[in-house]
Amino acid sequence: LLFNGLTTALAIDALMNGGPADVSRVDTKSVCQQLAHPALNVGDVSVTEGLIPLAGLNILEFRPGVTKEPAIRQYAK
């Protein structure tokens, strides 16, 4: 999830090291004990969790979506 401590730590690791995240660079023992990243509070977590059903409905509303790559328009060639 977006507020998960491990997810956030891995995203920060990837950004700070210019490439894919590496779990060996993350202190998983402490990160995995956190409810959320330390920069977030319970209110942030509640708001995020509250928006998950809305996001799911938005995804379902726009199905089936695009099934193949559209042709390049003439002006872009």
C-alpha cells in the first residue's frame, strides 16, 4: 500500500541510489514493525484506506480500456 513502511523505504532506496531498490540496504527489522512510514500519521493512513474503494470503482468503470497500441498520428511522424 502507499503508506506501508517497507514500500516507502524501498521507493526511497530506489530514488536515493539511482536504480532498483535493494532490500539489503533497508533496515527491514525496524521498517516492518511500523504501521506506516514515520512521516505519515494515523490520519494519513485513514484517508488513504478510505480512498481505496473509490480507486477500485474508478478502475472498473473504465474497463475494458485500450486493448492495443493506437497508430501514430500523421502529425507525429
